[in-house]
Amino acid sequence: KPGTLAREVYGKDVVAERHRHRYEFNNRYRTQLEDAGLVISGKSMDDTLVEMVELPRDAHPWFLACQAHPEFLSTPRDGHPLFIGFVRAAR
């Protein structure tokens, strides 16, 4: 989603990530959570699954949660964009 931390970290609008879980964001609470300030920054192409959520930067300097497993696409030499972004923010 443009203007989000996820977009900033990945540097593009569409990404593919590896998943291996049976958990899902409950869309019944989607509007209520967005109204309370949760930012839905990543979702499936068909808009049915929430993949990433964030808190606004005025609420937390760097909070991004994802359903995927970024560790599966990360190596010691080429860190995953989420890990690199987190480490840079912690400096």
C-alpha cells in the first residue's frame, strides 16, 4: 500500500512471500481495527486475506507484522527486506 512502511521497505507495490500456516486475519474486525488506527499495508491480490499490518509511526516508530515467513527468503549475505528495515530502524 503506498505510503506505508511495507512499501518503503520492499520498494515496490507487489511482492510474493512464502507462507506455511493456517492462520488468518479475521475480516469481521477489519473495519473496526482500521478505524482504531491499525494500518493494513499488505493483502492478497483478491483483497480477501490481510498479509501485513502496521501501526502508524506516530504510535510506534517501527511496527510491521506479517503472516509470511521472511526467514525462508533470507540468507546471511542477502537479508530479507523486512529484517534489513528493522535493523536500520534500530540503529
